Amino acid sequence: MAFYAEQDLEPMKKYRSKIISAANKFNVEPSVVAGIISRESRAGTAAGLKDGWGDHGNAWGLMQIDKRWHKPRGAWDSQEHIEQGIGILKDFYPHFKAKGWSDKQTLKGALAAYNMGTQRMDYNNVDAHTTGGDYSADVLARAEYFKRNGF
């Protein structure tokens, strides 16, 4: 988990100002945004990305926004794109807050929902149906590394 973040640190640095600006606009930790970008696109370096597209042409940009659910905005590595991804993440917060969850639980739930939506969510184990079964835990582990390294 954090191992990948270490590998992604150098390419992530070129997006630092965009990430920090977008995260501050939405009151989200920049390190969490960097964690998502690391998990989703390896800071734009993931094998299989073609002109910003991944997931067999269904996901766009650094944050791999799924075109089947959202209309991707901005260039694949733009601040507009990062803001859209953070907006999608934040849209899930009320769903979990309404359950009386703590801020940390809400963040974990929103991260899992960012990956898979809420339709099949197991509220006792939010990562149960996420890619790899560890999406929110992985993003948060990466986020810890990025926080220690200027995000």
C-alpha cells in the first residue's frame, strides 16, 4: 500500500499545487486526494492508461472518473478534473453522516463508495465489495505517506 505511494511520490509532485488547491476548496485533506490518485492512476503512470483513459476506456483521468456514472470534466490531469473527483467523493458524505457515523467512518465509507457506489455496500465492512477488497484502507494508508511528504 504505502510502497506504491512511495513509488508514486515523484510523479505526484507535479500535481501537488492542483491537489492542494482543489482539496482546500472542498475541505478535504490533500493527502487523501493524493491517496486516491495514487490508487486510481498511480499519479498518471499506471500501465494500461491510454490518453488518460483506463478501465477498458470507462474511467478518465488521474482520479479515474467512470463515464458510465459521470460526465468527465477537464483535461485528464487538470485541477477541474481533480475537483470533479473530490466533488464525487464529497457527495457520498451525507449518506454516511445520516447513519450517525464518525468523521473517520464517513471518510472510509465515502472512499469505498467512490470506488463502487452504495448499491452493494456492506455497512459492516465497507471495503467488502471494493476493488481488491481494500480500497478505503489502501487509500488511507497511501494518504498517510503523502501527508508525511508534503500533501
